[in-house]
Amino acid sequence: MKTEILEKNTGLNKQASRYPRHRQLIMKGNYAAAEAAKLCRVGFVPAYPITPQTTIVERLSEMVSSGEMDAKYTNMDSEHSAFAAALGAALGGERVFTATAGQGLFYAHEVLHAIAHFRLPMVIANVGRPSIPWNIWSDQSDSLAQRDTGWVQFYGESSQEVLDTMIQSYLLAEQLNLPVMVVLDAFYQSHTSENVWVPDIDLVDEFLPAKVPGPMSIDIDNPKAFGGLMPPEHYNKLNYTYWRDAIQVEEKAEQIARDFATLFGREYHNVEAINIGPQTKLVLITVSSITSTARGVIKKYPDIGLLKIRLFKPFPKASVQEALSVLPKDAILAPVERNYMGDREGAIFQEMQRALYGMPFKMYDFYAGAGGKDVPPVTIEKIIHLARTNPKEVNWVDIS
Amino acid sequence: MKPANDFLIRDEQVFSGALSCRGCGWSLLVRHLASLLGPDTVYVLPASCFSIISGPYPLAELKANVVHTLFAAAPATATGIRAALDRQGKTKTNVVVLAGDGGTFDIGLQALSGAAARSENIIYIVNNNGAYMNTGIQTSTATPYGAVTTTNPGEGYKKSWPKDLMGIIAAHNLPYAATCSLAFMEDFREKVTRTKNTEGFRLLMIDGPCPPGHKTEPGDSIHIARLAVETRLFPLFEIVRQHYKLTYKPESFLPVEECLKYQGRFRHLFREENKAMLEDIQEHTDNTWNRLLALEKLANVIA
């Protein structure tokens, strides 16, 4: 297989000092995810192909077979099996990675619960696409439908963010014994080439310690039984300990992002507030690549802000509240939904509403972009116009 | 076959006390299996009777590591465990799936086929008791023709033949697969030893006595298991790279009734109006046996 992705962008070499111990490459989002798995020294990749994830596993298989990546790569028989193999290897104490999309994630749903309840640290990439009727385009319904599996979820705005977030996610996963899903947009990210600063692997090593089997791993000399029938009082307590760790995610993720910024020079937060202040009258709320479009549009509106949600699960309630605390009481919030969850409001609205309980803001929901429907600047303009004039509580934009 | 008297377990790998029903085959099977495989073993259990028998939290029957996993996912989970152990240099550790027929013939078949086709270095043990016994005797595709279950009740007894799992497994070109009976313990132990000493994906299918499911007397379990072999309802054979070899050929063929009559699940077959069904079962059994003989001959021709 020809590697046409990792072309060196020699024209930008003069900028190479911007991030020491990095190389600047042009790569698609999917290759950024594969590259991150390599940089994190993943030892096992069970894989099953699905559009638009395929180039992630192709790239990983290529890197493993060429010796560029020291890992075992296994072509599995389904996503259910791929995630179950990831479960097995993680229980064995290995650092594992797999990637999927849409139906693949839906199919693995049962295993997602098991991985989470086994408290297995791992990171996966999901390239968001919705359910049948067949649609391979960008949509977050697949991963949002896994909100309640116990997985941490990050949504990446750019290929750079996908790569950086995966590195941070392994640390978060291994510190809290929780699985993490990093979600990227189909095609807008997965198959779009961007400039990406790729850190040297020894820099990643300084940030992310080597994975070694722990006291809760399979150990021949100290055998254990994992996952047998658990009576109610024990099961209840198990969930309590899970909850105790899950509620630390928000703070821990910020801490890890801070440490990452110190070492790598790029800053991330659970949420990002853009132009949110006392002068702001309307705040768009976005995840993933729609954020980039909205960033461009709001530049000409001094009274419009943007709240980007990067950590989606557990929903960063405190971060959201803090970001919005400076708003005037009559500010309006407008989530832009690239999902449909079978309910009246979209997933962002639902989560925002519980984060906003007790806060005075009015919120109107805007469905735009499900099934990969493009959300260009003009659609963002329409949402702004609608939000400022005569919004319904729930609005579908651009339905012809 | 000469009676053997050196079956005594020398290296006990289970704790005393098991939660199996009286006359169940699982405990006997696992006790011998575990003693032969030794402590350097990781067991992987999909949902099955043995999930319970092996001990609810915090109990454990087996002394080795046990990983309970999802019904459809045992061979895939085992694949991951194998990968982790291999990465850590523990290539000699046995990774062993202990599954029932539902988890093998039905919901786990895809994962089983996948692991077998990848030649994963895994041992797969299927205790075939011919139904979903743990959930209360519901029909699986291993359930014999004519058997009554709670989902084929009364006159709705099962009217289709069970899946030929060993044929499916043979098609995967495995280094070793065999059928075993707890009534032929020496043969069983030899097959386990051979399995242990072979590399790659290996499968043993054991005829699983189940008094509550088969409606039999617990004390008759081994006797009925022996009759299943003697009537050729459960032939004992090995498959090495698609080459079949019968490991036991009964000297005189007992009619199938001799085994079926002890089992309440077949009681209705002995009514006058169902005589043709018994004949069907005999004919199917004869055909299967003759087919196995032909496959054995074929193996000799090719070899």
C-alpha cells in the first residue's frame, strides 16, 4: 500500500521551531488517529473495517507489518469481536486501541458496557456516522447513543486535536481506569488533510508512562476470577466506586490538558469559550468540526459567542457553568445538533439543560447537519438569525 | 476398550465444592481438564451453566485465572488475552474457552469461526448438553431431533436435526479437534493431553450429561453417556486438518432406543404413533456413522 498521506510539508519548515520536538506533516484525521496510537505505544490492535474508519486500521496494519509500530494487529470477525478482544488484552494488562464508526459502534454496544464495568483503560477512535438507512456521512448519533455506557467521550475539532486528545486520553484512562472514546467527524475530518504537528515519540514517552500489567490484570502467579455473577449489594458498591472515579474526570481531564500544554505547547480545555463575556447576547454551542465553521462566522458579530464542548461525557457541568457565568441574564443559547436521538431535543440541548439548571438563560435547539448534511457558514448565519428573531424551542434548519 | 484404573487426579486444580446439579458433567469435565492443563492456564467463560458452577463472586471453583465474558464473545476475548500473554512472553500459558452448546452452536458461532480461521492459539471446550440448560432448558441448534424443551414443549418437540458443529469446525482446517465422552475417561484424558501438546486453535466437544434438562436420574449420567457412544448417537472421533479418525468403534451396535429410553425428554417417541420418528433417528444415526467411516477412509486415501 502506498503511503500518500505523510507527505512532508517542506514549505512550512521555517515554522518548525514553533513546537520543539515535533514534525509538521500534512495528514488526514484518520491518519492522525493511527499516528497517535503508534506514538502511545499501543501493543494490541484488534480491528474490523467500516467506512469511514477504514484508513485508520489500514494505516495501523501497514505500520505494524513494516515494523514501524511494535504491536500485534489482528483482523477480527466483527466489531463485537474487536471490542471483546480489546477487553481481553486490556485485562491482560496491554495498552490497546481500536477504531470504528456508526453500525460498528452500535454493534459493539454490549461490549462497551462490559469494558467500562471491568474498569479497563483503553482508547478508541470513532468516526461518527448514523444508522441505516445507509449513510456514511458525518453524524454524532452513533457515539452519542453510547453516552450511558460509562465511556469518557471527547470530540475533536481538528486532526491536531484528535492526535493530541488521544495522547491525553491514554493518560486519563490509565489514571482513572476508565475507557475513552475520541470521536472525529466522518470525511470533514477523517478524510480531510490538515497540517498536523506530530510530536516525537520520546516526548510522548515523557508524558505517558509505559503500560505495565497492574494488580487487577490477569496474573498467572496470582490468579483471580473476573466478572462472575455479582450479588446486588456488591454490584451496587461496584457502581458507587465507578461513580466516585467518573466524577473526577472533568477535573482530571483539565489537569492532564494543562500538563500536556506545558510539555507540548498546545492548550486544550474541557470546553472552550470564544467571545463569551458581559457583552455577549447569543452563544452558539457546538462540538467537532462545526465549531471551526462557527468560529469564522462569529468573527463579524461582537455580541455572539461560541461554546465548544470537547469533553462530552461525563458532561463537564462545572466547566460549562463557569464559562457561561459571565453572560448577561438575557443571553440566549443555541446548540447546533448534528445528531438525532429519537427525542424532542438533540443530545447537546439535553446535556446543556441539566448543566444549566438554575441558570437564567433561554436555550433554543437547532438541528442542522444530521446524516452529513453540510453546515456551511450560511447555515450558521440562518441559525443566528432565527435565534435572534423568532425561534421555536426546537428548530430544524434548512429542511426543504 | 480395556478398563483403566489410573484416572486418579494427581494435581488437583479445583477447590472442593461445586455448584453443579447432581449428575452434571461440567464438574467432572473441568476437574480432569484442569488437572491435565495445570496452573499455567487462563479460562474464558461465556454465559453458560459453568458461569454459575465456577462460582459467583466472591467464590471460585478453579484455582487458575477465570475471565467471565459476554455470551457471543468468548473466542474474541480469548484472542485478546492470548495477544496480551504473548506480548508478555507467556506463550506457553494455555488460554481455554469453556462454553456450552448455546454459546458455541448459536450466539458464539461467528466469534468461534473467526478465532478458528485466524488459527488463534486457543483451546475451545464445548460441553454439549443439547439446550440452554442454565436458563431452563430452551432449545439450541444442538438440541437433538425429537427432544422436548421448554421452547419446544409437548407435541411441539424439536423437529429439526442438530447442527453438525464438528463438520463446521473441520472445515476450518484445525490442527486438532475431537469429540469426548465422560464415560470414556481414558480417551477423554488422552485427547486433552494431545490438545495441550498441539499448537493453534483446538476444539474438544464433550457430550454433556444434564439430569434436569434430559429428564434423567443423576446416578445414570455416566451410564447414559456410555450408551450414547455405544448406540453411535455420540461417536468418538478426532479431526486433524480435516482428516477424520474414529477413536472408538462399538463392537455391537445397540439400537438408539437403548440410550433414548432413559431420557424423559424423548418419552413421547416411545408412543406407538411416533414409531416412525425413532426409525428416523436410527436412520440418521446410521447415516452419520457411515459418513464418518467414509471420511475416515478418505483420510487414509489422501494420506
